[in-house]
Amino acid sequence: MAEQIPVAVIGGYLGAGKTTLLNRLLSEAQGVKLAVLINDFGSVNIDAALIAGRDGETISLVNGCVCCSIGDNLGLALHDLAERSDGPDRILIEASGVADPARIADYAGSHPRLTLDSIVVVADPETVRMRARDKYVGDLVRLQLAGADLIVLSRTDIVDAETCRAVRLWIETEVPGARLALSPDLDHGRMFTSWTLASELPLDGTALRAALATLPTEIVRAKGIVRLLEAPDRRFVLQVAGGRWSLDAEDKDVDPLTKTRSVIVCIGLTGQLDPARLDCHFTGVARTVGPADLVELLRRGASPPREPHP
């Protein structure tokens, strides 16, 4: 099965700072081959030093990234990227300032190779509350914020600390459980941190699903490859984005005797992700194999897994 391509949607009202975010992502891709789908090349204003060439509706960059015009059919543009043998590692879609990014995210299901990663909504702390009260565009602005997995406050370097604090409190009230990031320079190395669960033993599927259903709200993204006690001859792909999660078996069986580890990585905002809390939250997911589990494993013809050496 071909590796899936994560798709992220970047939304926000007109002038919120989406283009600034895209430009920064393109210039600091750091080995990740990005494909950015946009309505208008002119709006992105890509640094000329990054451009390697242009072929019709595609601009190639020297770092391997590309910008493609959506044209009249977003679904077709996504399909073309997914079908490429040298396709991107990730796809970013810039939503129009007057679009609902959650509806655009539905296009991530238009091809088997595509999977929705997250919906990021950029908000300008100087204007977002005023726009949300506007009788003409207020409903749209609130709809955009409500559909976000992550809300990025832009231009925080040109507003005072009190304004930032007030906007954060307003968003927390307006969108309960919202994940927030302040982004004066979009330094993603400092913005995000991660926590990892790794086990040489199959995981308890019931306990894992219970943990996924009640994940702490500070987790922005999680993913992993796991083996479960209930089906030790299969591997399961875990995907978590915002409030959505899935745990799906891979298409092919694997040898139950192989030393395939279970690994889950949770990503959150620096200063909000609490490793001790996650250790506690996932207690019971990676546990010692008991007698009943041994019986089931032996019934399937597999040797019982061994505890890892300390």
C-alpha cells in the first residue's frame, strides 16, 4: 500500500496572516517536500531566491517544494498530486479568506492516498474580535474558528501583551477547548513538543481506544504504528487530528514473531504538553502479557512475546 500523504488546511479571514504563514513554511521546509495548493500565485509572493522554475500552473522551488494553482477544481488538483510517483511528503491547502476551512478539509477524503492531518486557522489579534461581532462577516469568522484543530494568533509582535491575553481568553470562551499558538516568528522548533510511547509488547486494544477517546485537549496531533493483543498478526495505523481519531488495520498480515514495536507519538504546544499526565493517561495500554493473553497468542500459533531486557 502506498504511503499516505497528510493534508492540512490553512484558513482564516481576509488579512489574517495566512500568506505569511505559508511563506515561512515554504522557506523553512527543512527536508520536508511540501506541495501548497493556492488560488493565486501572486498572493503568496514567493521569495525569488527560492524559485527553481515555473511550468504552467506549478512553481518549483529549490528545496523540492512546489506551489500549484487550484484553478477551478480542488479535487482534481489533489488527485494529480496524489497520483504522482514523486509526490509530496505533505500537502497544504490555503483556503480563501471567505471560505469555511472545515468544508475544504472534506476534500482530503477524495483519494485513498490522502489523509486529513489538521485544520489550522490564522487569526489577527488586532481585528478578530471586531470581525466576529460584524453583522455581515461575524458568523463566518466564528465558523472558521470553531472548525480549527489549531488557532494561530499572527502578528503578536506588533500588539501589546494585554491585547494578546484578552484575545486568548476570548477565544477560549468562544471556542471551548481551542488549541492556541502565539506566532510572532512561526518558529516551529520552539512551538511544538512531543511525547512518545514505545513498547516491545502488543498493546491492550480496549485500553488504547479508551485513552484515545479521552485524549487531553493539548494534543494537536498524534500518530503511530501499533500491534494489539486482540490481533497480534496485524499492524494498526493510528491517526489523531484535533478531536478525530482512527485505528485501522493495515491491509496485509505480519509475522507475529517479528520484533515490530508499537510506537505512538503525541505532538502538542510547548509548555502545554505534560509528559507526566500522558504517562498516567496511557497507563494500562502497554502492560505485561497475562495468562489469558498467552492462551490467545498460543491459539493463534505464535510464541508468547518476551519482556524487553532492562
